[in-house]
Amino acid sequence: MDQVNNRKGKIDMAKNPLGKSRDVENPYATFMAGDFEIRVLKTYKIAKNENGDQYARWYTVAKSPMTYGSWEYGDTYRKEVTDNFRLTYASPEFIEAYRDDPHIKIAA
């Protein structure tokens, strides 16, 4: 994890800019695959610490024909989302955090 020295000389962990939960109508990112939609509402690690961690997870909400129009909330492995879904929306915070991530294609 990233560490930062604070004013008192102690080491603080870097803050996760996507670590605060958002509402379903204001996600950090939206991914689609056919009729399936996943919205990222929170991440548990800073982006660069997720690379190489196959168990990195995101707090998400999903909707599909199988949810009959309602949202299902829960944790999802980041790898499942990035391997099987296409990014269709990214908030400025998400773009900043994942700009250099080779597994997430952010349009210029």
C-alpha cells in the first residue's frame, strides 16, 4: 500500500479516492455486456494495488434480464468485470485512478 508521511512524521496510508460508497444513480463507472449492466459504487483498494490481485473486489450493483428490472447489490471480483464487460461510463475520479490500467480501456 502507498504510504505518506504526515506533519507529525508518522506514516499514513494513501487515501482511496473511490473508497466512499455512491448511490446507484451516481456510480464511479458503468460496464455493459449485452443486457447486463454493472455499476461500480465503491472500490476497496487504490487502483495500483489491485493489479496482480486476482481477489481485488468492487462493491457493485447489477441489473440483467434475470433481475427483472431491479438492482442486485454485492461485491464482485474486479477481474470478472474487466474481463467480461465493456466500460461505457467513467466518472472523472475513475478515469484518474485507472488511466494507466492496461485492463481497463478508457476512451480518450
